[in-house]
Amino acid sequence: MNYFLSTSNSESTSLSKKDGTARETPLVVSIAYGEVKTEFSGSPEAVLHSVNSFLSKTVPQLSLAQKLSISFSLSDLISRFQEFVKITPEGPRVWSGERKFSDKELVALKLVAQRIAGETAPATHSSLSLAQLQELTALNPKSVSSRLSELSKSGLVTRETSENGSGTSFRITTQGIDWLSNALSKKQ
């Protein structure tokens, strides 16, 4: 089956009422799936919830697929790692406070911080080279290399070669984000 989804939202995100207070412009989403047509209007969060509910009821296969799939949006990353990662004028940083991280967790956290930075600033790469990770974590170079090898073999980190073939960088995977989130939540 084919479906059509259209969204609309005015240029301005807020309008003024007669009394001078601001109100948010509602997000409007229209969906047509086969013979079923519907429209949702409200805050972005409410519309997203309504659309997801509608689709899971109307397209049962989608509901099954959602149970099996996992991905992390920028909002998900920020929500999961806001206590541990901060974006500063100097770049993304791991914020440890009084917490102690294993070398493996520290390397993975640094890669999550870089991924968040990459998604918030288009000019920033979401991966880091071995040398960058060694400098940013202040760990022994052999330790960083060993942890990256372990993370890579487990599918938690992926190794990427630059387009011109001049270097290798490392990027945290979806599985790596899930692993790290679970590991850090057990420490709290």
C-alpha cells in the first residue's frame, strides 16, 4: 500500500494574542493511507505521539517493525547523556565530575560526545581519529588502541576510512550507544 504524509507549519513559531502574550503555532500533519485520511494538530510532541499511535494501529506491520528497530535521534542522545556530555566553546567534552569511568566507557563517551557535536554542527565530523582520542582522553596510547579494538570487535564502534584513504577514524554505533547508556545507568 502507498501512503502520503504532508506537514505544514507557518514560518513563525509563535503568534501574539490580543492581550500581547505569545502562543505557539500548532504543527499540522495530514495522513492518507489507502482509504483512511486523518489530520493531527497541536504541539510537535502531541502530534508525534498521535501520528505514532495512528500508524501503529493502522499499519500493524509498522508496529511489529518498531518493536525490532532501534535508532537514536539527537534528542535521544542528549536525553541519555546530558549528565556526561557537554558541548563547550572548546568542543564536545566528557563531564565526569566525581564519577569514575572505565577506559572503555571513557572512549565510548568521547565518541558519543563527538557524534552529538556532529549532529548539532554540520561542519563537525561525528568520528575521531586514534590520535584525537588519545589526546582527548589522556589515556595511554596502547590502552586507547586496545579499547577501540575491543569496541570494534563487539560492534560498538565502527572504523571508517577517509574518502582520500589518508586516515582512519572511529564512530560509535547504535549498538554502542545502547551499550554505553545501559552501562552508565547501572552506575547511578
